Amino acid sequence: MEAIVYITLHVFLYLVPTKPPDNIDATILETFVEIRWGEVPKGSRNGEILGYRITYYQEGNKTYQRSETKPHDFFSIHLKSLGKFSKYHIKILAYTRIGDGKVGNISFKTSDDSK
């Protein structure tokens, strides 16, 4: 008697996220600026999101650039010690094990109260 074996092959193509995190927003508070974001839309993740990379710099001073990485389940960061009356640019992206995804951007301007 001859046995017939059927094998189902699942192929997963892992890529980087094709969209940035949703709903990027900045709230300027008295002693810091809170940056918040949502998840990458489900159909655009292309694999497991491992975390988020946040890069920010003061306008006119690109040599002063800071970067932080947050785990996949964090959706905010507090920026402190920012210059007064300064415009800042923020870039946020999600990454998978393959690499970095699309960048989302937001800008804000601090006032005299930002420390």
C-alpha cells in the first residue's frame, strides 16, 4: 500500500513597515514636550514591530541631533531641556527584524515656558 503525504508550505515574506506610525502628535507642557504616536496600520506592518526610533533636532542646528529607541508597546516620549522659542523637528519610524520602516514627521515650536 502506498501512502500519499500532502505538505502545506507557508511562505512568509517579511519586509519593513510601509507606513509610519499613526496619529503622531506633540503636546507642549510646562517642563517638557510629550510626543505621542499610534501603531502602524495592521496591513502595513509587514512583520512583527519590534520598536520605534525617534529622532529629533532643533531647526538650524542639525549637528545637534538626538535619537531614542522605544519598545513595541511604548507610544510616547517626553523631551526635556529644549531651547526656548525654538522649532524642533521629530521623525518617528517603526522597525521590524528586517529594518526601518517609513518615517512620520512632526514639528513644534517651544515658548518661554519650555525648560
